[in-house]
Amino acid sequence: MSTAVAVAHPNVALAKYWGKRARPGNFPAVPSLSVTLDGMSTRTRVTFDASLAKDEMVLGGRTASESDHARASMILDRIRRASKEKRFARIESSNDFPTASGLASSASGYAALALAASTAAKAELGIDVVSDLARRGSASAARSLFGGFVELASGAPEGDENEVLPAHQVAAESALDVRVLACVVTEASKTSSSRDGMAKTAKESPYFSAWIDAEHRFFEEMKRALAAGDLATVGELTEKSTLAMHACAMSAGVVYMRGITLELFDVVRELRKSGAQAWGTSDAGPHVKVLVASKDALRSRAVLEAVPGVLRVIESKPGGPARVVEQG
Ligand code: PMV
């Protein structure tokens, strides 16, 4: 037996990824920029074991769905091809936050899996290849291998399925003095996966090409603002990218926001009016994450916790990279 345990944090995209290239290999159609969140984590153990007749995957104590299992096996197959390890593996993964509900559990999940599996297989792939492997499970997962502020470029429109497209750190944890307040509004899983939502959006939204153009611009502007330490511009662009992504998805009938989501965006606008530096964002689920200057975090958190429908608020600083915590 050969085993390794890795821990990875989820990340929240400030400039959003939504939409894939029409080519195999899960390549994003737009570039994205995220911040890694230290307040939440996934812990994954991968054990290669000669007594197994197939790969096994347990998520939070339950057998994984067929689609999660297939994606994990695809990553394991790539690692087996790139190493001397040929045995099947058992994957045991757990999150300390709600799973599959738009809090980016797939990002930390596939990042931890790719790192634990390549370590257990003694594959020595290098962080770029591990990030690329995670991207094949869930594109946002490529970003969770890294700490601080992280970019994932858009893939080329055409090309070889095996092209390596990793994420990269663009700024350290300390680049902006911020917190992210994740307002949890349900413990339930989402009903439409981001993969299905993106496919439907690309097919049915009348605004899809406008979104692709706009997001390239948001990303470039945000990268410049981040390099200049300009939190206000990063925050404004975060809300713009979020609302543009959801407007595009909604126009295809893909609706992740709920009443409480929109209400929270209003609360965040009110916080700004009262002088706080705070901006909202949300992903493929109803929760709202609030990017806030550290000096305004305490007050903003109290306001958000008092909104009916908010179950709890998980506070994060910009977090560190994924790491191996056990090996043997
Ligand atoms: O990586 P996926 O397939 O789970 O898609 C993530 C999409 C968003 O979370 C909505 C945006 C992003 O860039 O993380």
C-alpha cells in the first residue's frame, strides 16, 4: 500500500470563469482570477492498494456519485500512466464546509485529490502538471493548488487534449488586506452542476459571446488593479464579473441566485453607502461571499449575520497553497 493525505482550500473567483472551449480536456473559454480561502478546507487521502479491483471514492463518509467517481478515475488514470504506480486507489475525502452548493468544494476537492494521488504514486509531476490534472476534474480546482491571488488563463480555442494548462499565483496572500465573508444560506447541494449550467449557457444564452468579451476585459483590468494594490477597483470588478456571469446564465434559464442572494447583494450595497469597502460575489449556488477590507470585516460580519436566512458566516483570509500533510 502507498498512501498520502493532502489538504487544499477552496477559492473564490473575483473575475469569473464560466464557459468552456469546444474541445476535449475541460479548457476554460475565459481567464479567471481568484483568491484562496484559508477558512475552509478539504482533506483527502489516496491509498493505492493491490487488493482493490477498481478505484473507490468516499466523499464525506458516502460513496461518491458516478460522475465524481468517473472524473476522479480519469485523474488517477493519468497519474498511473505517468508513474510506476499501476494499482487501483481508494479515495477518502471530507470538507469542513457545505459540499457541492456553490462554496467551491469541487475546487478544493480536485486540488487535494490531484496532489494526494500524485504524491502517493511518487509521480514527481511538478506543481504545474498537478494543477493541470486538478483542472481536468474542475477548472476552478487548478487555482486551489496555489495560495494568495491566482489566475487561470483561457485555453486556446483548438489544440491537443493533452496540452498542459495550469493556474499560476499572480500575487501573494498579503497583496490586499482583505477578508472574505462567506454567507451560508443553505446546507443543501445545488440542483444544477456548474458543468451542466455552463453547457446550457453556451448553447442557449443570447449573450454568451458578449460575456466572453466582457470577462476578458474584467480579468485584464482586475489584474492591473491587483498589481497596483487597488482594492476598490478589484472589488468593483468582482461585482461586475459576478453579475455579468449570472445575467448570461439566467438568460439561458440557469438560475443559481435565490431571493436571499439578491437581498445580500443589497445589504452589501448598503454597507458601502455607510462607508465600508465591501463587494459581493456568488457562484453556482445561492450563497454570497463578501470581499471586504480587513478594517471593515468585523462590522460587516455582524450586519451579514443578522440578515434573516443567513445560517452562518465563514470568515477567511487569503489562504496558502495546497499541501501534503501525510505520506507513507
Ligand atoms: O470549476 P467549476 O467547473 O466548478 O466551475 C466554477 C465556476 C464558478 O465557480 C462559478 C466560477 C469560478 O471561476 O470559480
